[in-house]
Amino acid sequence: VPDADIPVVDLANPDRAAVVAQIGAACSSHGFFQVMLAAMAVAHDFFRLSPEEKAKLYSDDPAKKMRLSTSFNVRKETVHNWRDYLRLHCHPLEQFVPEWPANPPPFRYS
């Protein structure tokens, strides 16, 4: 909808209080908002990797600090559920970034 007045929240804004206020205002006035963040493009590229590349990262182990998973069993089921997710531990950042996926190349540094 080109004329829609959808609130946009820039998650890269270093002023966290302002971001929280924008999210609150958007949810109160519209019930939703659009996220703006350069890292979103990298996340999009990650989930568009080939199934073979993503299969290297799949894990059913909930204890893993970094894992790609889904709500179905990738080894047994042939129907792929749309609910893939990537779990990343992030704190402290310097400890976990080396474990993050290497592809797409800018993923670890976005």
C-alpha cells in the first residue's frame, strides 16, 4: 500500500530509549511497525542459502550455542515447514561471534 502511513523503527539507532519509545508509540497507534536495519539484508541472504549449505548448520541439540532448526524433523520428513529459525548466543558478543555462520560472508560482522 504505497500511501500507507506505517511507522518505521530503525533498530540501528544507538539511543535505545528512543527505539523503545518509537516501538511503544507505533504499537499503540497502529498495532505494528516496519523494522529498518541494514543487518536485515544479511539475514535475508542467510535464509536464502542453498538447502545443502543450511543443512550443515541444522541441529536438534537444544544445548548448542548456534544452531539452525525448524519445527519439523529435517532428516525424516519431506514437507518443509516455513518456520526455520537461527539461534545465536550473543553475550558476550566477542565470545560467540566466531561460532556464527561463515556464510553469507558479511553475516558475522553486520
